[in-house]
Amino acid sequence: MKRVGILVGREKTFPEALIKNVNERGGGSVVAEYLTLGGIRHDAPPEYDLVIDRISHEVPFYRATLKRMALEGTFIINNPFWWSADDKFFNYSLARKLGVAVPKTVLLPQKDYIPGIVSESLRNLEFPLDWQAIVDYIGFPAFMKPFDGGGWKNVSKVNSLEELISEYDQTGTLCMTLQESIEFDQFVRCYCIGQEDVMIMPYDPRKAYLSGEQYVNDPNYLSPELNVRVVHDVRTLCSALGYDINTVEFAIKDGVPYAIDFMNPAPDAELQSVGAFYHGWVTEAVTNLVFKRLNEETVRPRYRWDALLNPEPVRTNAVASASEQTTRAVKPPKSSSKTKATTKTKEATT
């Protein structure tokens, strides 16, 4: 019998539907249940074949436990090592390398620091910060948000340099990014499951959460050409990041889909939030993923950070964009005419 553990926070409908699906399909050979965790021994044997993580980014004890499970060979969705290392500013830089459009973004030094960090500790920082150069690059309106945050926490829209500095002064020890605001014509949030199965959801971030107005089921919302591009970009990003469960958000302006948020390894899937259609789709897709991963050949992990952080990908189609490949291409030096003539003379003599 194979065991599947579900690690959750406050959500209810998605994990309960997932457990029900897995148990019905497993027929006793695969059993899904909520994990119960207490004091974790460093040498404890593995109890689960696969764990779906929905909350460890908020609870360090859970994150450390999942790393320990991965060391014993448990398959964790999503990889806790990469999730710990990842951040949104890196993701924007990576997306550009992959040819995915992203808004102009600047990483900002923190406003405040933990006790013990004094002015001498920050001698490498530019001071005062050249705010004018930053806003000349980004423009207004713009969004300031944590470089590794989520759930629209600590996000503010600013329309002037005065507003920006005022909001920045309230960010405390958070490390923030300032990002160009894409005044979108269309907006979509896309589930990506198993780095391959994509569901495009028309989405309005301006509507209130649980209003019932954020998500719309409209399969013809995007043009066929834009639909193909969005699916391609979603798969490219999730494959590069290695996330088996993720959402990617695009603000679409003048036919260009700008990826503005794609570090969501525990995306919202609650019935009351996303609606019955999308809730049912993601539950079925994750159920399929569970059985797919359980049926794959398990390889005993190598006890090196690189193997745990970057295991062999299940699939990958993430490649550098054509322009990026051009900048990296190494061209062989051209042979001079004199060298060619010398070579021909030698050949003739031979």
C-alpha cells in the first residue's frame, strides 16, 4: 500500500476533495490522509511515499520536516529545497532569459534591518538611493511588493515619487521590488499541474476575494494565437522552476502577455473562491498527478545539495530565448587569408 500525505493550512474544500478522489481511485492500494506531525526524529523511517505541501512556506517546522522526508525518498510536491531558495525577483530575471515578457522590475534595499545591523554593516549599499533613476526606469503607476511574498500581502500601488517613498518607509525589514504597472486589457491566472496541464482562467484582480466575481469560465476569452502563447509561456516557466503545482498570472496589454506572478506553489483552489468548474478541474488534475508520480520509478536520492535542490526534471522544455542564445553564442575566430594560403601551399606540397 502507498501512502499520500496532505499538509494544509486553513483551506478545506480542496484537500478534502483531493483526499476523497485519491482514496476512491486508489481502491485501498493508495491511501491519502492529512499528516499529523509532532517531534520529528532525525533518523525516523519514511511513512509516506508522496506528500502534497500547501503550507510549509508559512511554517518553518513543516518546511524542515519536508526536507527530512525528501532525504528519505518521499516525493514532495512542491520541492521544498527549491521553494526555499526561490524568490520572485529571480523569477522575473529568469523569465526574461527564457523569452517570457515581464514588466520592468527593480529590487530595492530594505528600509530597516534586524538588531545588530548598523551603518558599518551596510558599507556596500548606495546611499542615498537614487530614487529618481529608479522611477525614470519603472515609470508610474507602479506596484511595490515583497520580493518573495504572496497572497497580495504588503502590496501597494503608487502613482508618484512621494507616494512611493511614503509606502517604502512603512515596509520595515521586508525586501521589496518596484514593478511597472501593466494597465491591462485582459488578465488571466493559469493553473499548471505536473509542469504540463494548463487551465487558463479569466481573472479580475480588482474584484474582492470571495466575491464570486474574480473568476469567469470563458474558454474563448483569449484569441487562439494568444491562447497558444500563454500556454507555452506557462509551461516554459513551470518547467524551468520545477513546480508541479503552480499558477502563473498574466496582465495582457496590446496583445502581449506579461507574466507578473508565477511563484505560487500553493495556489488557491478553494471552491468558494475559484468556483465549481475550476475547483473540479484542479482537483482532478492533481489527483492524476499523484498517481502519475507514484507510478514513476523511484530513484534513491544522492546525498548532495545539488541532487536535492535540482533533481532530474520530470519534463523540461525551458530553453533560453533566441536573443539570449545569440548573446551566449561563441563564434570561432575567422581564419585569415594568409593562414588559408599557407594551408593550401602545404597541402599542395604534400
